[in-house]
Amino acid sequence: MSTVTSGAKDDGCLLNKFVFDEQSIFYKVFWTIKVLSAFTSAYLYGYMAAFRKADSDKSLWSISYVFEIIFAIDMILNFFKDYKTYKNNTH
């Protein structure tokens, strides 16, 4: 049997208020959006490169910026995600 301990300590530090659990419903919804964005953005960038639509169509750039913002938010959230250590008690 293994036990799970949380990495965040409630020592009154203000930064610990921003730490969240990766099992929260909000992070799971955002993770789903991120994965769908990753698949979709690859096709968008391929379309922009194959048909040279990058210069003529500004709406494609707007969609591209939305994808980049989603990926930037994901990178920032990784700094605040709670880490867990797993200890195996089979010894």
C-alpha cells in the first residue's frame, strides 16, 4: 500500500495560497482544453504554412494568438501545481 503526501505546506506564506491540486475540476477542464488546442494548433500551423495564408489572413493569426496564450497559461500553472510524493509501504 502506498501513501500520498502533499508537497505544499500551510506555513502562512502568501505564495502557498496559489498552489492548487491537479485533481481539481478546474485544472482538469483546462487540461482538456490544452490538449485539444495542441492537436488543433498543429493543423492550423500546417495549413498556414502549406497554403501561405499567414500573410493574407489576419483571423488565422488571431486564432494562433489564442493557442499561444493557452500554452503560456499552462506553463505558468505548472509552477503552482501541487506536487505529491508517493511512498511505497511494502518494505
